[in-house]
Amino acid sequence: MTEKTKSFEMNRRTLLGVGLGATAATLLGSGMPARAEKIKIGFALETFQIPRWKYLDLASFKKTVEAADMELIAVQPDFDADKQLAQIQELITNGCKAIALAAVVGKAGVSMVRACKKAGVPVIAYNNLIPSADVAAYLSRDSYKVGQMAVDAAKKAGVMKGNWIIVSGEPGVSIAEDQTKAYLDELDPLIKDGTVKIVSHEYHQGWSAEGARSQVENALTANNDNIQGILCNNDSMALGCVGALQKARVAGKVFLNGLDATTEACHAILKGEMTLSAFTQTDDMGRIGAEMCIKLAKGESLGLTKTYDAGNRIVLPWYPIDSINIVKDNMVPYLKKYNPFYVDAKAVFKGIPQDQWPQGAAELLK
């Protein structure tokens, strides 16, 4: 912001404050009661680039806050931690009484929580872990369990052997780190006995699809396309992996998982180019996060009994949200619930021969 812009903004706020004060005085002088200002709740997301944030989390959060006759202020920094810190400071300045924070980077979120505590504003670590004892609660999917579910699916499919690739998301973000830890913990005995070999493992800033594609292309080249499976932390990166597999003409022959069950991922699953995508009911997460913030804004207890070990002797009250693996067999009921505001059923089935549709698809598309 330029100095000229800052000056304009300060003058605008000053004038606005005078105007509001004069209006209030007029109302009081006339005997009319001044309208009470609504309690404000802040929701600091990490991006709108990933569809779930805008169409599930935010939509549900907003509906719940407004149903409580409170005001929502939502912000997102497009994965920029410095910008997110500035946005948190703005939420404090704007008078938010509680904030749900999906930190771009967990460690960077610590200073944000510290600033909120200094201002007397309680914070929920939303979706992404913030390793701070000052966090009022942690609300998230059980990302470690999501990782276990992917490995279990590969074991049941009989493909958990040979050369594997691990494609991890943003370093320092609990979703990526917890899923990856589950992959490695589950694979450890298979690696030790020689059943499985990890030929490539990389973390990708911004959950980069292009980075994932490049990683898989390099691993395929280094191993003469001899790859049995890819364990991947989300859908956008998984679709980058699909591009690499298509280039090597092995798409559909390699186990590949994702996360969030987006339209594009569901389409890839039906084509046979992805195996599954884990989905968390983040609309429920948005509702629950809003309910928790409303309680905190009112000074009420959250009453949580489960805990999450954030390391360094930090144990947080935890509300875990369950996930399910979306595959071809359960695609239709999933689409029925989330089409068209999150997934586009028509786009999911576009170009897929009708004889390959799962049962119930024709009725869904009428």
C-alpha cells in the first residue's frame, strides 16, 4: 500500500467514524435506540484455488455464523504466509471475537496466534496444525488415518510391492506431513523386507501439480517406467502425476491416490487413471468450525475430550473429522450429495462410455 493510499484510508476511516458517531448521537437524541453491532467472527483460509475451501468450508461456515445472527469476515492469501499474517492483524483490528485459522504454514501460524492472544481473540487451528499451546482447539481431518487408508487400499488390491513414489504436499503443513508419516510407517516393514522400494519422495511448495508431474517423470525415466504405485497427498498433485503417467503410456497401470475427490479426480477415477481420492466432509467441518468460534466468542467452553500431540510437549484439544475413499463403486452417492455446488457430475462422466458408468449414474444425469 502506498503512503498516499494509506493516508486516504486513514482519512476515510476517520470520516466514517465521525459519520457513525453523528448518526448514533442523532438516534439517541431522538429517543430511538441505536442498533447493536453484530459479533464478528473471522475465517482465515489459505486459498480459494482448491475448490473445497470456497464451496464447502466457507459456504457452510458462513451459513452457520449468519444463522447465529453474527457477522463473518473471511480472508484468504493464496498460500502467502506473510500476507496471511497481515490479514490476521486486520481481523483483530476489525473486532473479530474469535478466528478460525487455516494457516498456510503451521510454524508461521504461531506468531499469528500469539498476536490474537495478545488481543484477547481465541483461535481455532482449522484444518492445518498450528504448533502453539495458545490455540483454543484443533479441528481437522485425521490425516494420518487418510494415509493409512490409501496404503490399506493398495494392499487389498495386491499391488503393494515393487517401486513406489511418494508425492508430498506443502512442507510444514500437517496434512502433508501426517499423511506422509502414515505412508512411511505402514511401508516400513515392507521396505525392510525388500517387498517395497521408495524410488522417489519429494515435498512440493504450494501443492504444485507441475512439481508432482516433474517428480514422477524423473522417477519413471530413472526406473525405465517400472513403477507400481504413487502415494500422493492431494488431487491437484495426483492429476499432475496422471500427466506424467500418460506421457509414459502407463496411466491406469499404476496405483494412484489423491485427496478431496474433486471433479477432475473423479473423472480420472472413472477413466481408470486414478485409483481413489479420500474425501472429508468439509462442509461439516465448516459448520463445526463456525459453531466452535461462536461458542468461543460467547466465552463458552468447547467441551472437547480428544487431544492431538503437536510435538514439543504441546497437546491440543482436537475435533477429528472422518474421511472415506471415493472409488468408482461409491461415486454415484457421493455425486448425488455434492453435485453441482462442489463437483460437476456431467463433467465427471463426460467422455466416459456409458457401459463403464457405475450403477445409478444414468438417473443422476437426467
